[in-house]
Amino acid sequence: MKTYTAQATRNGKWWAVQVKGLPDNYVTFTQGATWTEAQEMAEDLVHTVHADAGIDEPFTVELRPGYSLRRGLR
């Protein structure tokens, strides 16, 4: 099972999320209003990329806090 790392950084009212390790030429960013929604959106992004790229492999997404230049680690 592949584990993707997603980094979430607070940006105003939203969590901006970048998923690492996706195939080249795919969007790696999404967002969520809450931490839970950010996790769900990251998982949905990976699912969409897998479907489009024809990848039939189970995966997990580990959401981690990112670094915000305005507010430090969040």
C-alpha cells in the first residue's frame, strides 16, 4: 500500500494542501475549510489522479501540518 504525504498550511480561513508523490503532470494542490475536510480533499485528489492515470493500487494519505510564513507552524 502506498502512503502519500500531504502538507497542510493555514491560509486565512482555509487549509491549503499539497500532496507529495503524485505522478508528474497532475495537480498536487487542494484545500479544505477544516482539518478534516483538508484530509478528505487530499484523499479525493489522490483517488482522482489514480483513476485518471489508471493506477489500481490501494493508498493512504497522511496529512501533516505545514509551515506558514505569516504564523509559524500550524
